[in-house]
Amino acid sequence: MKEKWVVWAKRADFGQIARDFHINPVLARLIVNRDVREPEDIRKYLYGDTKDFYPPEQMKDLTKAADMIMAAIKAGKKIAVASDFDVDGIMSGFILRQGLTRLGADCMIYTPDRVSEGYGLNRRIVEQAFESGAGMIVTCDNGIAAFDAIERAKELGMEVIVTDHHDIPFEEQEDGSVRILRVAADAIVNPKQPDCPYPFKKLCGAGVAFKLICNLYDRSHLPENEKYAFLEYAAIATVADVMDLQDENRIIVRLGLEMVRHTKNTGLKALIAANKLNPDRLGAYHIGFVIGPCFNAAGRLDTVRIALDLLGARDEQQAAMMAGELKELNDSRKNLTAAGVEQAVEKIEHSQLKEDKVLLVLLENCHESLVGIIAGRIREKYHKPALVFTRVEHGLVKGSGRSIEAYNMFMELTRQKALLERFGGHPMAAGLTLKEENLEPLRQKLNAASTLTEDDFIPVVRIDVPMPVGYATMDFIRQMELLEPFGKGNPKPVFAEKYFRILKARVIGKNQNVLKMLVTDDYQTTAEAIYFGDIPAFEQFIAEEFGEEQKAQMFAGKPNHVELAMTYYPDINEYMGKVSVQIVVTGYCHIPRK
């Protein structure tokens, strides 16, 4: 895929920052590139600790919610924790259940069924909790838009506390103004409320739940280490829910990841072992692409009960069995997803869909919980907004969409709401249900209304520093660990070099899916390089740019004229006791010398 390479040009006194914080000037530039400039912000970015957390009491209604919970516990009132089926819902529900139980509450977690009920609190949960004797409902990672369910809870005389992090529902008025819609809860704890003074608005649901428990533990005079024990669950949720790893989230994840590496949670230990991960090397990547998906698979293909039972497990043998089940569920989810992606690509490539600016694809026999993941893969492949659908009951299709920066999917769907039965979302993602007969009209209208241009379909790669590979020393790479964890809002650094000559190359790996190269630059620095991308496409590119003979020379390790610009990041390779520097190639192009 074509890419547009752009070098960051943010200015600052990198030398002074380097001296003030005893870091390499290149690291200073990387930090500024992430819009961290003020000395205090840089300190928090590099060394932030629990003392840098904002007081929970600054969050609107949090003190009120804590007062209500303490009163309910004192009165012996049963508390229902209304959670959700994704990782954030699972972790926030677990934090609340464990925390409230520690405070003496009688509480139970309730979750919706993903397929039959969909997201969030519903009437069935409210009525089931009421029949079980609950007098209070505390939501987590949901509730901010549960108007009908909360109204039912109030009819039954229940107290309702909403803890959530999703965008606040609103109505656009005829004069263009916006009216905020508020559920009838007794307390709403969500930093995104317009009148909430909390300084950081990007906590996940588990982050908000953690803040509430912190307040409750503090007023109950429990040891500080007990409240901070929940950081590992908040960290998993923050990464898995793809929250910005900035400010407070960055601290939560950095401290929480360290706790996950040495976790005392029997279930988490078992899940790490089931996936054959090295706990000492566990990072945000493993949470986002291994551990998180295992928990998500429970809510997608089975029930979240197994995930919650795993987190609460005490018996190692039982935990190992449940962890194995979760891994099998996730493997099944991956296989089903791969089949769905293959079917979607087949439909796009062999029809007029390929010419569309906004891709809408109806899949046959696809599990509805997977359409969002598949839409994300299609968006990545074509760098176009993608909506993937599957048939459900009563002549309806259910879909999920993933967008690109240049396309506000929620706004565009709002303009076509006459064709939709239900929909919701935000600029980058959406979920919707409509009659199958309206799918083709929706496709036509979305594409007719689209103002996207060909340039919008070319992903932009932002290069942090054009850097000769010789600067990537072992010491420099170790210093780069200060910038971790990487993820949304704090991307892994991208370096680039305009002229890399490939001295030799070979394809390795059990599945022949890794390209190992020996490269050298204009400074005569030689380095091992590795590429995990599309190797057939790479080989085709080399043949087209330099010819089959030069490609053959390159793979034979003989003198050749293959010379590429590459984006990369440096890494430490440990193999058979040998430690060496290697570069991981993330992109390439050919820039002919003038």
C-alpha cells in the first residue's frame, strides 16, 4: 500500500530538555513530538507515580456516589454491579465487585448477552437484580445512555449510580444548539460530563471504577497498597479499550503492567501461561493482542462468566482449565475472523465495491460479534471507511463500522438515519441495525455524499527522526524504554533512513513469514534488519523497481543495486545467549539518488 511519509517538525530546545532530565537529545525530540513540552509534564511522562494521580473527589458526583454506597453497605442493602461484555466491562466489574465486597457489601455482577441483548444495562438486568433483592444498581463502563433501563429501576424504587466513560448523549436542536440528555440516575460519575471539573477526560470504564474505589478505601482507612492493587486490572482495560496512553492513563498502564508481570492473581497467571508468554517481557502489545482478546472472546462467543470466574479463581488447576478454555475461545474467534476477512476481501475484489469510497459488505453466516473486528481489518487493508454486516432475525442486518481520520462515520450515518432502525457510535466507529432492503440504498447514499479524495486513502506515516542506524546503540535502546508503554496517544517511535543498501536477504520462520536482511547505510554502518510485513509484496516491489536479476542477487547475498528508504525502530535481539542490536523495518520505498 502507498504511504505518505511526513517528518515531524515540532520545535523545542531539545538539548536543554536532555540536560534537565539526563536523557539523549533524540529522546527529548520524541517526547516533544508527542506534545509533551512543559517541564512538569515531561517529569510526569518519564517518571509519573501514584502521587501524580488526580484526587478522585474532583470527579462530578463521585463523592455523592461514595456516600450512597457507604450508606447502602451500612444498611445491608444488596448491590447489583451492572457491567458489560468487553474487557473494560469485565475489568471494571471485577474492580467494583472485589472492592465493594472488601468493604462489606453484598454484591453480584450482572452482564448483558451480547447477541440477544446488546450493549449496556437493560430492563432484564434491572428486573433480575430487583427480584434477587438488590436495592442499588452501580453500572460500570455503561449506563450513560441507558434511559429506559434506569427509568425502570427508579420505578422499582432502586437507587442507581452510573459510572461510565462514554460520550454523553445529546440532541441537536433546530437552532443548531445542543441539549445534553441525562439519565435519571441518582449519581452520574463520568469525567466527560460537560460540567465535570476532573482534569483528565480519557479514563476507561475501569479507570473510573478504580477512582471510585480509591475514594471508598481512603474514607474507610484501608492501606494504600490495597487500592493500588487494582491498577493491574485498570491497566489491562485501558490498553484493551484502546484509550490514549497519556497523562493519568500512562501512569495507570506503566505501573499496572509492572504488577501484571508479577501478578498474584491466579487466573491471570494461568492465562499468561496458557498463551506461553514470558511474564518478565510482558508489554502493552501482549495485553492488546493476546490477553485482552482472550477476555473479549468470552463475551463474543460464549459468556463473560468464565472470564469473571477466571479472575476470581483461587485453585491453580481450575484456573489453568478456565484459561485453556478462554484461549480456545480466542483461537476460535481468530479463525472465524480470518474466514470473515477472506470472504469480505473476496466480495470487494470481485465486484464494483472496490471502487467505492465507503465500503459496505454483507457477509454470509458471520457471527455478529465479529463484524467490528472484520471491519477494522478491511479498513486497515484499503484505508477506507468500512462497514461490515451480517443477517440477524426478522429481515434485519446488523453491522459495525470502522473509519479513517478524514471521515466522521457517526455524522454521516446520522444524515442517513431514516434508513436505519438503530445506530450509535462516534467519528471513528459505529454500530447499526437496518432492514436488509435498505442496505444497498445506504451504500449508494453514503458514497454519493462522501467528499473523500484519493489522498484521504493514503495513510500518513509520521517520522519522528530521520536517523542513521549507527545512533541506535544498546544504551539508546535501553533509554527508549523510558517512553513505554506505547499505544494510542503515545505511538512507538518511527525512525527513517533514506538510503539502505541490502547486502543480503532471506525468508525465515516456520511459516516463511519473516524477512531477515543485512543492510548498510551511507555511513558504512551495517545492521541486521527484520521485516514482518507482506513478503510477497516486498519481493514484487524489488522486482518492479530493480529487476528480477537484482532481486536474485540480493537473495543470494551477492553485490546488487537494491537500495531502499526504510522506516524502522531499533530493538534488542536476544538469541542463544547472544544480545545484539537489530532494526525492525516497518515500511519501505525507493527514492532514486539525484
